[in-house]
Amino acid sequence: MKIPFYNLCKSFEYLTILLIATGQAKATENIRTDKPNVIVIFTDDHGWADLGAQGVAADIRTPNLDALAVGGLRAECGYVTAPQCVPSRAGLLSGRYQNRFGVEHNGLSVDPFQGERNIAERLKEAGYVTGMAGKWHLGENEKITEHGFDKVFFKHSNAPGFWNMNLQGQEIEPTTHRGGYHLELIADFACAFIKRHADQPFFFYLAPRAPHTPLDATEKYTARFPGEMPERRRQALAMISAIDDGIGRMMQTLRELNLEESTLIFAMGDNGAPLKIHQLDSPLDGDAGGWDGSINAPMNGEKGMLSEGGIRTPWLAYWKDTIPAGQVFKHPVISLDVAATAVAVAGLTEKQTDLDGVNLMPHFTGQTSAPPHERLYWRWAAQSAVREGRWKLLRGGPREYLYDLDADPSEKHNLLTQHAAVADRLREQLRSWATQLVPPGVDDLTLPPAARDFFDYYLDGKPATEPNPTPPNPDRRELRKKERKEQRKKAEPHP
């Protein structure tokens, strides 16, 4: 039987691996259809400003991400479902508001997520092969394959990782992986996955742990950003540059295999950057949870807030010759839409009735000019918010704010008293939505002290309290320096 490999098997070695993996008996199952591949890139603590195409930060260098924006679509109002990584990832992958199943913030059990059908599991029903690399954060790393992912490389630091396929695309027994720089390795794994499965529709989830702390860019990347600047800023720029390089390698792989026109790509951050108000350039080895060097300007607030700086992130969509190039999409979209769009393009429209997102393709291709959403909702800890068109109602404990985001995207002017009727209507919509959550409700919530400081400074315009960073233990700091030096030595040169 002649199998149409579309000229992708460039070498006898690759052909041998592919035939062993698929088997002659299953060849007819693996012939590529007109279903597009889907790739989702989910960066970590990546501020809205840190994408060259946004035109905000002059020092950022993201040519490959910018190429996706220029060749596809940049969402001006692209949101995620939470200002923190665990709930944001649960919302993205499940395609449902994570508050519906009780994974609302870090520190809560992620067991309820285990019962949710995620994008990978849904697309496998349509014949897709699935893979992921990078950060998981939704349960045991060794059990990622139980969530519909066929090929896995859990690695979110220079510490040992876990994989079941090597960088030559060969299946291996699930085992620990050591060595190498994590941001390079996960992109290489993605390329190996694409080559290995080029003959069938695939879904790949790339989740780099960057520019999240601990900041660990190697000299190869920090050298790209010389001159005077906070060292934490240099590290963030370098780590984002490493991500961008990996995306460039992925795109080159798709082009070499003639797959670019048949691949839908989403790229976005999981939440805004943590600034800790003061953006202290504290020692890298003494403040792992401090400012990550990324910035959210001109969006107000930061990670841990339902203000724009916490939930509006870089947000791109690219599908060559399908999504018209050069778009700046103005209507609000959200990470929930990724799952709904993916199952729709895979031909599983009957499977998305339980999803909270919408299929964005009619909106992105110009089939309709209507907004994708009537409203978007959030609840995170003691905060809640709803956006309807230009209006956004934000609540933090007993505090309330109403913003006209068309006129005031930086949330500087609270219009609550001027437009009380709008606020009343949105408040009732928010309360109605919250009856469906676990637990239900948005009232009688108390802001914790850290959130009160954020609201005081960013939303109420009060002076910031003086920073009081905990000084690092000198002995521990020296030990960490030694550990980081050894990690960098192992990571360079990249094997």
C-alpha cells in the first residue's frame, strides 16, 4: 500500500522510525486529513508589554512571535481566566471556567481537574496525536500521559525532568532526563514531535516556565541585552528571547515539512507579570518569588489581581492563508476560546456544548463582525470581575470599580458613581454567573493583606509602603550561586 507521506520522509532513518511507530496495519488510520494541527504556546508570568509587536517596550526582542502577529492576528484584549498559574492552566486546557470545578487559585487541590476532559483528550477523539513539553502544575508530572498526552517532556527548570520520547523522536521507556537548558530542550522536543508525527493531525502544548522566577537565562541569551538595566530585566528579556528562538525553530520545522498552512497556532501568557509594586532588582539567588523582570505597562496592576495587568497578556493567533494577516483584533477574547476553537476545526462541534469558550474562526476570518462574547467573567480568591463590551466591573472584597476600557485601558478612572446603573446591571450579571461556581457567590469576600496593598496602590492611588525585602541568608545565597553556576555549566553548550 502506498502511504502519502507528502515528501516529509527525507531520510531512511526517519522513514524507519515512522514505520515502526505507526505499523503497516495502522497506516490507513494515520493518513493526514484536512484537519489542521493545533499548537498552543503558554508562557509564564509574561507581562503584556513584553512582545515586540505590542509596540510598548523598546528593549524586547521577539522577532518570531512578532512574525506570528504580523502574519496572523494580535488580540488587543486577549485575556486568561485567572491571574495565577494553576487556575489559568486549568481553564485553558479544560476550556471551562476553572471555578466551575473548584480549582480557583494556587494552594487548592487540583484533584477536580483530573475529572475534566481537556483539549488533548477531546482531540484524540478526532484522531489527533498529542504532546506537551514544559510546565504542567496540574498534578503529578509522571501522570501527564493520563490526561490524553501521548508524548511528554515535563521540564520546567534545569533540574531533572521526565519524558517518554527523546529528541530523535524515538519512543523510550518513561524515564528521568538530566542536563541541558530547559527552554531550549522543550522547543527541541516540540520539533522532534512535529517531525515524528508529520503525517497525521497533531496537538502540541508548549508551556515554557519563563520568564517566571527563578530567573536562569544562560550567557548565550543575556549577552543579547548589554548595557545598563536591572539584572532582573535582563534576565526576563533573555528568557523571553530563548522562548522566541525555540518558536523560530518550530516554525522552521513546520515550513520544512510543508505544514505551516495546515497548522493553527495560539500563543499567550498565563497571567501578568509579578511586579511586587516596587520592581526591586533584588539578588537573583535571594528572592525567587520577587519581580520576574517582565512588565505589564500600560496595563494597571500585576499578577494576583483581576485588573488588566493581571489577566490581559500577549495573545496571538496564526494560521497561514486562513487567518488574514496583520489583524489587530479589538473585541475581547479569552484563553477558554482555545479549546472551543480547536474542537471546532477538528470537526468535533458536537463535543463543545460543555465548553465556556467560543469558536473564534468565524470572527478571525471575517465571516462575522460580531463580538465573540457578550460578557467575560472572573473570580479569583476575594476578587471578581465582569467585562461587557467597553465596561468592566471589578470587585475586591467590599471595594468596587467601574472602568470604560475603550477610553481607559489602564484603569485609572473609577466611574462607579457616574454610571451607577451600569454597575448595578453588571453586578447582577456577575452574581448570577457565580451561582454556578464551586463554591457559589461573589459577596462577603475579604481581601488578604497583600491584595489590599495592591488595591491601595494601583486602584486607589495611595502611596506605596516602603519595600521591606527579606535579606537573603548569606550562606544560602552563596550555595545558590554555586548551584546556578553548575546548572549553567551543564546547560552550555546545548547538546
